[in-house]
Amino acid sequence: MSDEIKLNINAVVENDNFKWDFRPGQLKVDQSTARRGGHAQTIGIAADEVLDIGDVSTEGYCFLRNLDDTNYITWGPQNGTTSDMEPCGKLKAGEIAVFRIEPGTVLMAMSDTAAVDLDVTVLED
């Protein structure tokens, strides 16, 4: 089989005289094993937390969605072998992120001021 994953991403910005349109069309991607991992995970403010991606052996696409209506989270890969995160992304209330993970990367997240539920899904590559 092929093209098991289909992604449609469109972005339109209209801010006064600034207009931008990004519509690359549908991206079709092969998935070698039909498996996904993840769940809605509570992300706290005390320390960087490892994202639980479940039983996925070779990470592929990752989908993050901030389920909170007020607070944001920062997210990124684990910084070497420490328990610290190297922040590279931010999800404000209700926002999403979709990206491919380099297999073996440990993702982490931390909330800004209150615990936030983060919907985490990782598709097997």
C-alpha cells in the first residue's frame, strides 16, 4: 500500500493590507506500520514533562493540540540526557502543531501558569 496518510494544510492571513495565502495541496505519505500512540495528557508547570507517545516503535508524524482555552504550553526535544527541554515551539490556547519526528527524539512540554491538557498523537512511520 502507499499514501496511507493524507495531510491537507491551508493558511490564509488577512491583516489590514497584509495578505498571505499558503495552499500547497494534499500531501500523501506512506506509513509502514498501521499504528498510533498518544492521548490527552495533563501538562503541569513545575517541570518539563516527557510526552507519552504510547507503543510507537518508529516515530513518524506528530500532532499536538492544546485543549486549554486560556493557557499556553512550550514544547521541544529533550536536551541531551538531562531532564530539561530545549524549547522550540509554543502552542497558545486551542492551537495545533503537525510535524514529523526524528525517530528516537524524546519530546517534552511545560505549561505557562496552570496545568493544561495536551492532545498528543504520534503515527508510526
